[in-house]
Amino acid sequence: MKKNEIIGAVAPIIEERGCFLVEVVVSADNDITVAIEKREGSVDMEDCVAVNNVVLDTFDRDVEDYSLTVTSAGLDQPFKVQEQYQKALGKKVELQMRGGKKLIGVLAAADEASVTVTYVALETVEGKKRKEKVEHTDVFQLAEVNSVRYVIDFSD
């Protein structure tokens, strides 16, 4: 089964349900995983069932043997598509930079090439003995970033 065929089949129902496609993975054994995300709110069981049913109605299991998993993109997973960045604007995210540096801040802006993050760093301030918290807003090129994902914080 081809990835583009699956995308073509599920795109209308995903759009109709207020969702967007994050990823379609088809393994060598025809294990298919479709990950979706909702533009507003969270993906629910009905969203997954609707996408599942379209695939089952479109692709005959007697002709092509496959397994199917339809899931939400997951809060702990790195962002893969621009819509995820747009949905996360104003939310706390973690950037994993190339070279290993991690940065946690609020996603202020995002486009196809870069992300803008507001974060606080402890820095030496002239005339002060202790380091102080200093707020920064910096633009990071996505070519410099390994991954961006939500920060899951239960203390709020």
C-alpha cells in the first residue's frame, strides 16, 4: 500500500473533522500508522474511528493484508508539520538544539524556516553579585534545531 494513496483517502475526513495530518507511516510489513492532530482542542476517539473507517472502506483487506493504527500525534512527540507549530503558539516548548543544548521557553512565532522562543536565562549582570533571570526572545533556524515538543507541566 502506498503512503500517497492513504493520504488521498483520509485527507477529506481529516479536514471535515477539524483535524490535520501529522504523519502516515507504512512499514515493509504493511503496518500502517496514521497520526492526526486537531486544530483546536484534542483528538478524540470519534476522530480516530472516522479516519479508521475511511481506510477500511477504501482499501480491501482481502486484496492487501495490512494492520492499521490511527492515533493522535501525542504531546510527548516532536513536532513534524507546520500546523503543530501554529497550534503551539503561546505554549511552553522544549527545543533540542543540534549539539545537545536544550532550551525551554514559550513559542512566540514559527514559520517554515525558523521558530521564535521567549525564555529566561540566569546571567551575570554588571554591578550585581548574583546571577539574575534575564528574559530573551530569540529566533532559531530550524536547521539548527533537532526537535521541538511541548513541555508537559502538571504544576500549572
